[in-house]
Amino acid sequence: MVHRRFAWPFGGQRASLCGSFTGWREFPMGLVGAEFQVLFDLPPGVYQYRFLVDGVWRCDDTKPIVRDEYGMISNEVLVTLVENNTHPVVQLEPSSNRRMNLDEGTILTTMPTEPPSQNSGVQIAVFRQRVSEILLHNTVYDVVPVSSKIAILDARLPVKQAFNIMHDEGLALVPLWDDGQGTITGMLTASDFVLILRKLQRNIRVLGHEELEMHSVAAWKEAKLQYYGGSDVAAMQRRPLVHVKDSDNLRAVALSIIQNEISSVPIFKSSMDVSGMPILNLATLPGILKFLCSKLQEQPEGYPILQNQISSIPIGTWSQHTGRASKRQLRTSRLNVPLITCLDFLLEDRVSSVPIVDDNGSLLDVYALSDIMALAKNDIYTRIELEQVTVEHALELQYQVNGRRQCHTCLSTSTFLEVLEQLSVPGVRRLVVIEPMTRFVQGIISLRDAVTFLLG
């Protein structure tokens, strides 16, 4: 056995250590001078470990760090038979695996005899299993307000009138009613408004709004398949409206939203009532996440992963400067970039927002796809050209119409629970990860990212 000392010299009120050699169970550390310490007797080998400091999981950046298959990071140490350590090896009594050395003020701990029972990957799997159990045993009725109203537009409405209504009501999307079929047949979204403006302004330099006044929403939906549907237009036309039933469990509802890359899904009644209206409400990821957070907070100590730093969890899109791998490239934009370029980013990457940064990469604001609806105010879109309008001008229009808004951020050291709680607040769709001093954009974590990770 080799006597090995582990230390946390970076402050805090209390600290514990867990590692592959403890079965990932926490062992308290004692304060020696200005640092926390704990001693273990270990056989030679390679081990991973982490610190729990004031309830937050941390790694020592001055020591080797490794990342497992789930993206979780830990410190790593190589223990050899030759260890330079001024502390004597302490033989502990068999009846106890922990006692305090009063002279040193350090808790001395021997390696547990049982084999390691849990690692970070298993921790994630166990947590996801619990999340699935919660969602499987609850239905959409648990996230739909008892008393609420839902706006529905007639698909025969002119496009211009429909978008004006959406702006006035503060809606980024709305279900469409087809009177001929007697049911909800689609959704009108902010993306539709962007696509319409792109099409019209690429065909004519100055937008004549008579086309929007004459064309119905239903006609636009049919035309969109021709303009943007690709080679398999017929297959797209046969695709039914994505919806869920009021009897569906929350896991099925969340998966429906994630897999279909939509922001919300209509809830249809299982049995038709006398009103003939099949739709009950809209199910959204914020509502599902808020419900889930309330359940997890009933027993937070049972989910240690919630106290992990967000930088140690495989979630979100990150800048190359962080050294973290991401499935997609982190896009940012500048104030002087043409608005059309920013909108193309959003549509091509199928994301809902892009951070706006200065020349140093520091966060200034966020431009979201739903911000395009500000152009419907007093028909602003009829007097501008998207290629001539900058992001700065578009944000100014947004401020004039809706006022300034808070830019929601977090730090890479924020805990997973803190991030989930922020994302469950109504109106918060994403968090920009920034450096605290410079506000340099390190990454972005969307609501979809969080729910996708939770579902596994």
C-alpha cells in the first residue's frame, strides 16, 4: 500500500473527496493551514477523483484532468510504489475506516475493501432512470394550467393579418384551424415569417405588401413546400401534424418535441367533446422542465449529479477556446452584421438564437428567431431591406417595440441544478455561458440541450 495525500488549496468552508478508489462515495477532508487534506492508503494504479467544495463538485485545474465517455471530467493520479510524502503511513484500527489525527488536523482514510460501486457514467445512468420514472408516471395534465386560454388562427386569414395578430398578442407560434377539415392542421411560427421575408425580398428589392395582404396562411404553407421543401415535396405534404394526446405521459411528450425539432406540440383531447375543438393546449419544454425540477427538489440529496459544475456535464454548445467537444459549432454574431446573415445562421443551424458579441468576443445581447416578430409592428418590414438592416438596427427596433430585456447567463462553474432552475423559468429559452470578468462567451445551453441530456 502507498500513502497518498490529496489536497484542496483553493478555499471554501468545507470540502470532501470522492474517487474511483472510494466507490465514488464522499469522504470529508480536514483543514490543515490554508488547505483541505485527506490521506489514503492505496495500491499502485491510476485513479480518478473529484472534490465537493461547499456543495459544488470541482476539479483541481493544476493537476491532470481526464474526461470519460459521458463527458464528465475528473482529476487523475498515478500512484506508484515510490511516493514522496512527508506524512507517515498510519495504520488504522480494523473496526474503523476513519479517524482524526489531532496533531495534523487531517482526516486519515484507508481504501474501502469493497470494489468501486459507481462511477460518473453510472451516476448519469441512474439519474436518467429516475428522471424517466418521474416523467413516465405523469401526464400532460400535470403541466397544463388548470385555467388557461390558447390562441388559434383560421388558416384562411391573410398572412399579413396573421402576423400582426401574433405580434400584438406576443406569440411566437400559433395553431392553425382548417374549417374545411374541421381540425387543427398546422402551426404558424416566427420561422415562417423569416422565410416569407427572405422569399419576397429576394424576388423584389422593395417589398410590396400586397402579396402578404392577398395570400392566405394556408396558401403560404403550400407554397413553402415548393420553395423550401427539397426534392421530396410530396412526402412532406403527406406528413400529418405532430401532436400528442392528453393521456400521454410526459416522457413521450418531451421526446415528441425533441425528435421533431419543434418548440411546442398541440395537445389533442382523447375524446371529442360537444365543442368539436380537438385541441386542449400546447405542451412545451419549459412546462415539462419546471414540473421535473419541482420533483427533483423534493429530494435533492438523492441526486449528487445536480451539484456538478455544468462544465463537467456533456451538455450545450461550446467555444473551441474551452477545449470542449460539441456536436455543432458555436455561432456568434456582431452588431454590424446584416440581419439576413444572422437569420440564415439560425435557419441553417436549426437553432433559436445567436449571441451578439463585441470585437473581444464579450457578450452584448442575444438575437432570437422570435425577435423577427418586432418587424410586424406598424408593418416595419414593408419599409426595410433585410440585407441593408444590421443586427444592431434590428435590436434597436426590438427595444423600441418590446423594451430592453435581460440577457440570461450562467458560468461554467454553475451547478447543473442552478442551470435547470434558470431554464425552467418562463421566458428563459437558453443560457449563455460567460466568463465572469470579461463576459467572454464560452458556450450556450438551450432548453432543448438540457431536456435532451435528461432523456438520454
